[in-house]
Amino acid sequence: MKVKNRAKEKIAVETEKMNKTGKPLSPDLLRKMNAYWRAANYLSVGQIYLYDNPLLKQAAELSHVKPLVVGHWGTTPGQSFIYVH
């Protein structure tokens, strides 16, 4: 029981440290977070759906797309969102 209470106290202290500034995030930081999130989603789609050419350095062709997708897009945006925050 003591371990649980210590863990809760530690989380509360860390949360208080994170919220100390009370200021909104800067526009530059928000821009960077958004860019990271979009890039992570883009790369995930490339890994899920494409054999080759994920950066589209060549014109997209049907031969670049996997005929049978293993995996799904489902949780990827949510996971990327969590990672960026």
C-alpha cells in the first residue's frame, strides 16, 4: 500500500513541475509538434501500404503499392499523437 501512495505522490509532484509555467505553448513549438505528427503519420502510411518509393521521388506507380496490406492504419495517428505529446 505504501508503494502505491509513493507512486501517486511522485506522479503528483511531476505533474505539478510540468504545469508550473502556466503559459500556453509557443507558436514555434506547436508548429514543430504538428510537423512531427504529420511526418510520423506519413512514414507510417508508407510502411503499411508501399513496397518502395515512400518519399515519392518517382511518380507513384501501382507496382509500389502492396497488393495485400498486412496491418492497418487504425491506431497509427493516435499513437503518433501520444508520442508527440
